[in-house]
Amino acid sequence: MIPAARTLEVLVEQPQPAKASVVRMMFGPLGRHPPRAEVLVVDRATRKLVMRVPVDGPAAEAEAAAIAAIFRADLETLDERGFLKRHGRAHRHR
């Protein structure tokens, strides 16, 4: 079994703030707001996004909330197919 860490990588990023628009101003606090941080699983070879998990807290909380830590631990112990099956994607398009 080849660990998924050889082909996949976990990143924690802060997405760009949403652009101001008339619709966003009309809805104000009732509208959808983007997450403050995201945990991304990326293919090492092609740099394609495999999974995205939004986190409502800051990037430090995404690390501390164990989402990224769980992903990294599973990348070391599971193969790629097992990792994607456990975390929501049964297959990956190449």
C-alpha cells in the first residue's frame, strides 16, 4: 500500500474576500459570507484541487480544529483510494 501523502497534499488557506456588489449590500448580514479559512487537499503532480473543506474560523483555528491534522494523519496511513473514500470522494477525475 502506497500512502496517499505521496500523491496528495493538505493546505490551509484564507480565501479572497468577496467583492462588494449591490446584491451583497442589499442582503447585508443576511447574505452568504465566504468562509474565513479553507482546508484544501491538492494533487501534488497536477496541483488540481481534490477536496475543499470550509472553516468558519481563522486559519489558525483550521489547523487547531484538527481538520487539517486528521487529513494529514490519514494521508500517512491510508492509500489514495481509501483516503478519498473516507473523506467524501469515492473517485477522482484525472
